[in-house]
Amino acid sequence: MTVLEDVKANRKRAKAALESLAIRMAAMPASQSRSTQPKFDAGISELEAFDARIEELQEQEVRESAAANHRVELGLVPTGTAGDSRGRFYTSGPEVYNDPHEVGTDAPSFFRDVRNSKMGDWAAAERLQRNQSARGMETRAGDMTTGAGAGGQFAPPAWLVDQFIELARPGRVTADLLDHQPLPSGVSSINLPKVAGGATTAIQATQNSALSDTSMTTTSVSSGISLIGGKQIISLQLMQQSAIPFDRVILGDLAADYAQRLDLQTLAGSGSAGQLRGLINAAGAGSTTYTTTQPSLTSVTSANSFYNKVIAAATAVHTTRFLPATAVIMHPNRWAWCLEALDTTNRPLIVTEGSSLNAAGSSAGIVAQGSAGKIVLPVYLDANVTVTTGAGSATNQDLVYVLRGGPDMTLWESDLQVESFEATYADNASVLFRCMAYSAMIPDRWAGSVNLISGTGLVAPVL
């Protein structure tokens, strides 16, 4: 399926969902219909965005076809035979560096093309440009942006980015729960206005008397720009003579580590020394203390009950934010502790499938990270959650985050950029490859959007 066909299919699904919503709204009471109107308006905006994207892709196909024909006319590409490579050189598909069966020294290599393009290899430069174009056309909400700059910077192949969580490192679970936006280029900080004190209304005591008049006050919330990056110095022999394109190993590993580092920052970044300001340092973040020497998932004593503490934390969010919390984030070990909890007749308190009248929650089964089930709210497992907190010398407790994600917390992220450098390494027949991206985060657009559960009740569980 081409990119254009994929966008058209997505538009068709979005239109069907919007038509279904319109039918449901027509049967709703007026008050409920009004509260659903923003969702309907967002659906209209999404359809308009799809229409604009389809028009853009159609125009691009016309331009690419004309360019390919021009190359044939100049004699740069063979024509009229099975060797006609117009489609190969100007395809809009993402299959540039993506064939796992294409191995050997002649297989396309992203790293090798980055280097060779700087040496005047037009075919390498063309493959990089096709990859860049494919990345741009594949970008969807929540994906990385494609704003890599000029001067030798290239976005890595989309298939490598898509495999972040598939590698043997913790993924970016929490980072992907936030509102994800492309980081604007050429900025040193992100600043958002915020209402600090609102206007007021009041009962008019007598006719013709003055109405309530309280001036609104404003402030702002901000984030600096953080850089997460790494490098690898490899030999020319490894790059040029390896039995496989070695970027599938190096870049994949760098990308996986970048994903983990970014996720760690969203959870616990200090906001200083170049770090993002993570959830635990959000202004106005609430706290729920779970202090007990006999922790249990459920208990007749609320002080011992983890279930009650999750409810307390969720309540603290909605009584401050006036909107419900949307997620509970915990370490996989904490979820395993929840799953093994039994009632007095040795039945699990969290059922693996289906439902039970007295179940404390539900589980999607054995999950290593990501969406795992529900305890009052959807539960997400993130192995980057700290397990070394505690008062005094104690460092054997984990944290549990209860938050309202999505638009309450915004993460801006640039493209993951890759550059190559041979200077100063030529006498060793080596090349330095650098992989990096910029990011910014504002976790406290509204006070109280996150509540942290901590205390001796979260001592490392014995499983």
C-alpha cells in the first residue's frame, strides 16, 4: 500500500467514526450533546487535515513523475526494459534501507550512504533523499517529526525508529503517554502563557449595582531545550566490508538507548544541568503517602491497602484539576505484586481475563511494559520507574505515578539526527557517527495533574 492509499484509508476510517458519533449525538440529551461537541469538532479538523495531506501527496506524485521522466530524457536512467529504474529512484515508498534479506557489501547501508554522499556519491545522496521523503510522508500524530536540518544531517530509516521498543532495553512508555509535539527549530526554550488568577462572577445584590470585577492575572510555564545524544567510532573496514549493513546494529542500539534516556527524563528529570523537568518535579505535583509495614493490594484497613491509595491519588488529581486522571504508571515488579494478591479463598484479586464481581482490577496477562490492565484507571508498566527511593538510608522503594496525561503534559521532540565525521579519524581509517535529538517538556500546564504514591508500603516486593 502506498502512502497516499494509506492516508485515504485512514481518512475513510476517521469519516466513518465521525458519522457514527454524529448519530449518537443526535440521540443524546442536549447537555450531553454539548459536552461531546468538542470531540466532534476535533473529528472535523482531522478530516480537513487528511484532505490537505491527500492533496499534498497527489501533487508530489505529479512532481516525482515529471522528474523521473526528465531523468529518462537526459539518458540518466535506462528506459523501455525490465531495467527501467524510474520507480526505483523516485519511489515514494519507505523501502530504502528496509530489506532484511538484502545483505553483503553491496546492500544499501544508511551509515555508508551518509559518508559517501559527502564524498560526491550522487546515488547515495539520492537514497538518503528518498528515505527522508518517505519519513516525511509517513509521519503521524505521536511519531517523531521529520525536521532534520541540512549540512549532512539525516533522519534515520523509519523502520529503525519503529523498532525502539523491540530492542532489549526499556522503552519510552511514559514519554508516549504525553502530548507529543514537534520541537520548533531555532528556539532556546519553550514558553507557554498560563492563567494564574481568574476572573470572578457574583450575585448582583440589587438592580443597577456593580457586577463582580476581578482582573485576570497571568504567568507562564517554560522548559529549556535538552540534548540527548551518543556516538560511535567504527572502522572503515566494518562499514565497507561487513556481511550486513552494520547500521542495523549500531543505529538501532543508539536509538534504543535514546528512547530509554528520554523516558527517564520524562519521569524524573531534575530540570537542571541540561535535564528536562520530569513528572516528579512538576510544579504543584501532589503526593499520597503509603506508609505501612503490612502492604496489601486490598485490606480491611485502608492504611494497608494499595487499592485505596490509588483511589486517593486519583481523587487528589480530579479535586485539583477538576478533570479525571487517565493513567497509573508503575514498575513491572509492582504490577506482578498486584497480580499475585489472593483473597481469603485463594482466588486472584486481579483477574487475568473476563471480570469478577469482587475483582480489584483486570489484567491483560503477563506484560513486560506498556498497557497492562486496570486498577480503577488504566495501568501502564514502565521499567524506567525508579525502585531506589526511600527516606533516610532506605533505597528499596518504588514510586507509582497517577496522572492526567495527554494535553496536560507536553513533550516536544525533534527528529533523531545522524551525522558522520571523518576528520581527525582518517589516519586510523575510522569514521565517527553521531546520533542526537533535542527535546523540551512542560509537565505542569495545570497544577495537580500528577500525584505520586510513595512510602514504606512500596518496599520492593518479594515475588
